[in-house]
Amino acid sequence: MNEKDNFTVIWNETLSQIRSELDEQEFLTWFNLELQKADEKEFTIAVPSLFYLDQVKKRYQAYIEGKIEELIGKRVTINLVIGLKSDVSADVPEKPSKSSPAAEKQAPSGHKKEKHPQLRDDYTFKSYVIGENNSFAANAAQAIASNPGTAYNPFFIYGGVGLGKTHLMQAIGNYIHANTDNKVIYISAETFTNEFIATINDTQRAKTAFKNKYRFADILLIDDIHFLQKKDGTQEELFYTFNALYDANKQIVFTCDRPVSDLKDFNERLRSRVGRGLKVDLQPPNYETRCAILKRKAETSGVVIPDNVIDLISKNISTNIRDLESALNTLTAYAKLVGKPVTLEVAQQRLKDVFASPRQLNISIEIIQRVVAEKFRLSHNDLKGKKRNHSIVYPRQLAMYICREITDHTTTEIGQDFGGRDHTTVMYSCQKIEDIVRSDPAVDTTIQSLIRDIKDYSVKS
């Protein structure tokens, strides 16, 4: 036996002993490791991703080194590196090993799997740009795709509009669908609700078919579960579906626009189950990540986008990925339809309204409240308080109206920021201001002046 084979035997025995000491799920989750090279002082061990590297280093490096020392009587150092031989990409999970649950349903070799009917084929880990805002979420998703149902179950992804929640969820589904024969179901909470409602007056056979469709899935991906608020019957059905899948070690993934603790009118039993696994939030991408996203998208568009245009867009749009893509699509459409190259001057002209929009100025409800309060010589808290004298009610209604006009906040969200008022109060206030504007055009002049002040304030803040 040569020296390399000798170290391989030592490594395999190390893994065998560790497996006998750890819980089986813990071993399958964290010991997807591969010996690359070794000598008497150092073992170089490959891991699938940066997320694995960080976790193994924190949790198990000293433990593994101790085990090897017990076997050979010498202290060795573990050098962790990213990239297994079977898959050297650092941002794509390793294909499930034979010992993993996902491998129990390995996809047949020798033919390419057909596209999943519910998943976008461009929503993959390779097309998902990782930055500081999403690295933890992306690496956790890759770990789940490698070993679904063994850890981080359920997986709860939350964040604002256009930050990549659906992309990341579907990347999990696409990877598992491509590499195993596990049954993957992706559905929006709205569609799940509509299917459930359709069975209420249907036959028992139809009701049973609906239950079985979801309760016998291997991977269940439900998008936008905030839609289920106030839908008690659908929540009850999802509760039982969740229990059936969780007890069978099937992977469940949810996306939401807010933390699970902020879900209102949500069954407490379901809330506790949804929140018992790993919860990750996605933040707006930073400048470097925005540049990387735009460059990746530009490469697939077939249109040359100069670096100074990428820089311009990245500096002026900081809200979310969807807005970045929209700006880039505007420029690529111009180039293709007009037949002219995209220059800095063209970008400045075509996107000037986008750059000047309230969304890109990051105008908040609080900024609107402060500017309106200052205009009418009130305190910020007066607009949020309970006083109902005309000198406060009118500015409050104006502020609510402006919030609805220049932000993306819903009437419910606006009401919450005005002292917890109901959305119907906001709707009434907006209608009241619209009626006043129709009878007194001078009020519209006041509103436009306030909006200009709000934009100026937001730029300075």
C-alpha cells in the first residue's frame, strides 16, 4: 500500500468513527467532505461551498483533528478548501452523495431531465449573483439542495419585493429536480388557496386528491405565504400538510415579504411551525453586487453595455434587483429597436425619470411625515397621534395621500405608520384630499410643493 492509500484509509476510518458518534442526520448534513491530499502534518479536505467551510471550521475542525490524532498518534492540521472533485463550482451544491437522503431517489443517468413544469429554468444557483446581502441565504439554500430534509427544515426566506426570494427558492427546486427523482412541487400561496377553495364543494375523491398531492411531495416550495393572512381554512389545511411532510423528513421552503413574527391574523400553531427552522432575510444589494448583477444580465442580453453605464445604473438604483433589471431592459430594448449603441448619454436620457422617481430616492413614510409636520408647524408625533382637531387632521390626511401617491406602501402599511390606524382610514383620507383638490386647485399646488420638499429632504438625509 502506497502512502496516498494509507492516508485514504486513515481518512475513511476517521469518518467511520465520527459517524458512529454523531446523530445520522448531523453526519449526513455536515460531513459531505472529500480528502484531496495529505501528509504527516496536514490533511487538505474539500467542502462543497463557503457556507460549508465556515460551518465545518467552527463546529468540527478541532473534533476531526482530534480523531485523526487518536488514530495515528500525531497532531495534524485540517486545511479546508472549497470545491469537490465532482463539482468544483463554489456557488453550486455538490450532487448528493450516495449516503444522503436525496440520493435515495437519484435521477437515472444517461439522459437529461426534462424541465420542471412549475419552475423557471433560468432560476438556478449559477445565475444567482451572491453578495454581502444574500451570501448566508444562498449558501444555506445550497446546503439544503445537497441534502434536502436533513437540516434547516423548514427554510424560511423573507425580504422586500424584487430581492431574489423566488429565484433562490426555485434554484433549490431546480437543482433537486435535475439531480434526483424527488417529487418537487412549487406553488404560490395564492394558487394553493384557490385550489383549496375549489375543493370545498367538490367530491370527497377530489378533496383526497388535493391533500395527497401536497402531503406526498418530497420537496414543497410555497411562495409568498403572507397571502394566507386571514385565510383560516387554508392555514388549517397547510398546518396538516406541514405536519405530514415534516414528520416524513421532507423539505419545506417558504418565502414571505416579512419576518414570520410580523404575520398578522396567522394561526399560531402554523406560525410556530413555519418559524421553527432556519430563517434568512434578503437585503437590498450593495453597489458591488448591483454591478455584478447588471454585468451578468448584460452578458445574456446580447447588447454591449459599457462599464460607465453599469456604474451609472448601480449608483442611481439601490432598491432591488427587479428595478435594476427593468432599467437594463429599457436600454437593451432601445439598442435593439433603434439600432444604436448604448452610451452614457443615452442611458442618462432614457433613465432620467427612473433615477428621479421617489422609489430611487428612498423616500420613507417618516420623511413624508416630518416634511408635512414642519410645513404645518406640527410635531412628527402629532400626525401619528389621536388628536382630531382640524389643524392636525388635515395635514395628517395630506401626508397619507402623499404616501399613497409617491411610495409603494399599501394602505395597511401606511395606516400602521400613522399610529396603527386601519387601512380604511387611509382610504377615506385619500378620498377626502382628492375631493378637496377637485374643488380647490390651489391645494394641488400645495401638494406638489410638499412633494418637491420631500424629495429634497430625502436627497439630503
